Amino acid sequence: MSGILEWIVELIRRIFGDTTRAVVLGESVCCPLFWRDANGKIRSTWDYLAMSAAEQQRVRSWVKDRTHADETPAIAFLLTPNGPGGNLFLRFPDELNDAAVEAAEAALQDLARDGIAAIATLYTDDATPRWWDIGPHIAGWRQLDKRIGKLFSAAALSIESNEGVRSMEQLTRCLDAVREAFPGVKEVGTHLQWNGGSEFSAYRWTSYQTTPLNLEFVLVENSWHPAEGDRRGVAGLKQECEIIMTRIPRGRLIWHEYNLAPDGKTLDAQRVYLRGTGTRGLG
């Protein structure tokens, strides 16, 4: 961008405010979860809002470099707990941290300007607050929605929401609560591990009958730990994915967590396979 053009864009922002809006989550999505930082360490995108500007730039470049021309690049990141979520709350859920929210807004604007969809994930599976308590949190989430909700392409309820399910009705109600909390978000989904069970009930995510009908997408974690991704190879991934695709509508599936090695030859081959399945997307 030339100096004159940058000056014009900045002038427009000062006069009219920043009019950046979220990127629409397309019919075909590339949403890598794992990436390698400047020190060679493997990390995930969940703590994107807590990263430095340089790390966020590296993640954006990482995602775009792995996205094909017919795909929408996307990043899934946490809003809570406070540390990985970028410290958005001084007191959850009813007191926002203004400085952190402003920083998050700038980070999300960078995503939008780079053409990257932002999948805001409200909760994690291994720390408080918990997704099943979302009802009393809605008013607080609505405050955040007013500040930065326009920059969310989609909202996911939680990482591995299968772990906390007491009933399908409960999970369905909580997904509806996400829509109530972020009414402008076009798509709502969640992250589920295939064959992953509940610590509270007999629920396991294994079928269409155990998949909420009121979600547009699932960020899929395969049944194994992602560190086993290379060992499973293309054949192992194909074997399980074919089972999943016979039970869950392909248009809802975004293969998100299946190989921890973010730049290996095995993952490259697994992506080739996944791109031929006709599903919503891959990581």
C-alpha cells in the first residue's frame, strides 16, 4: 500500500470509524490448528488473542500459506479462560478489560483485512468458566458482542464439548445460548472429538443422533491424540474419516485436530486426502 493510500485509509477511519467486518466462512475452509513459532516450537491457534503482534502475523501468514485459492483461510481461537483468551475480562462475565478488548479488536481487524475468517471459541474443556454454565453468562457475552462481535465470522461453543455433556438437550440449549449471546454471528458450531465421551453421562459423539441439529459446523478432533497423527498416516485417517462421513453430513465437518506435526510430509499427504472428501474444510 502506498503512503498516500495509507494516509487516505487512516483518514477515513478517523472520520467514520473502522468499518472492517468479519470474513464470511466460505463453503470450503482451511483452518489449521497447529503452527511452528520462530523458535521452532509447535503451538496452537487457541491463544491467538494472547499472542504478540509478531506472533499473530506469523500465524496469519502460516494459515494463508496453507490455504488453496478456492478455500477461506480461518483461525479458531479462545475467548476464555482469561490468559489464553487475551484477558478480555477484569471479572468474568460482567466486567470487560477495555484495554484488552481494544487489543483484541485490532487483532481481529488484522484478520479481516487479511481475508481470514475468525472462529471465536467461547470456552475450553479443561478450565473454568464452563460451557454448560453459559446461561448466566449471556449478558456478559452480549457486552463483548457489542464491542467486537461484528468481527466474528463464526462462534464455537467450546473445545471438546463432548466431555461435559449431560444430555443432547443440554448441548442443544447451550448452542442456542451462543446465538443469543452473539446474535450477529452467521454460523454457530462446536469442537467435538470423535468417539469422545462425557465425564457426566453415557454420551459419546459417534453418530448423527449424537450431533446437535442446531449447529452449522463441527471442528472435528479425531479419536486419537494429535501426537499420533504421523503414526496413523493417510490410511489411518482415511479409515476413521470414512466412518465419520457415513454418519455426519459432510457439509458440517471441518477436520481440525488430527496431526500435531504442522509442517510434516505426512500432514501434507493427509491434507491431499481430506481435500478430496467433499467436506466443509480441513486444518
